[in-house]
Amino acid sequence: MGVVKSGFILFSILSFNAFSQDIDSTTVIKFSIVDEIPITQDCKPKWEKEKLRKCVMHSINMHVNKKFNVGLAAEIGLSGRIKVTNTFTIDTEGNIVDIRITSPNDRLNEEAIRVLKLLPKMTPGKQNGKLVQVEYEFPIIFNVQD
């Protein structure tokens, strides 16, 4: 049993080292683990890492809260708790690309895409000092009452 564990740990270390050496502009890293996150215009690059992370998340949330038409769900006959899951990538030029939406209705998907395309260009993220693409995921959750 000890041999299996050792082999697995060795494989994990080798995989991590290979990943860290093969980073280029096509590499996509999740927002939660990237060394240097993409930065919105509202946030200051010199802030401490956790403060900067919270600022970027807040900035994106405020943009979505301001622009997303939550009344659309009632218009199309939905009620109750509505969840729209948003995933997008910030490319190495700071643009929003590869938008993927999951919701109970295509019109909500279209609305989420519209809103995300309005996000301003960001300062791109970096891993090991190299520009990388960063994947960001968050839900929009709201209630529609009958």
C-alpha cells in the first residue's frame, strides 16, 4: 500500500512541475488559484492579494447587478429561486471570451451573455510571471415571486 501512495505522490509532483514549466498564453487557470488575477478598472494592482481578489469579485458582481434584467424571468413565466451560472475566460489581452451560461431558459442565457460582454477590458492575469487566460465562474441567484 505504501508503494501505491508513493507512486501517486510522485506522479502528482511531476504533473505539477510539468504544468508550471509549460505555461503560455493558451494556458487557462481558474481565478481562485492563479498567481496574479485579472484586474478590473476599479481595483488597484498594488493592493494586497486578498483585498485585490475581493475588489475584482465585487466589481464584477456590481456590474452584473446593475446591468442584468432580473425582471426577464417573470416576463417569460418563471417563478421561485432562479440560478444562472456564468463561466467566462479573461484572455491574455484582458478581453472576456468563451462565455458559457447555464440557466432554466435560453432568454436568460442571452441576457447573461449580453451583460458579460459589457464588462470593461481588464488587466490580464499571470502565472509564474507569464500572461495566462483566467477562468472566472459565479452564479446569479434571485427570487421571482408569483
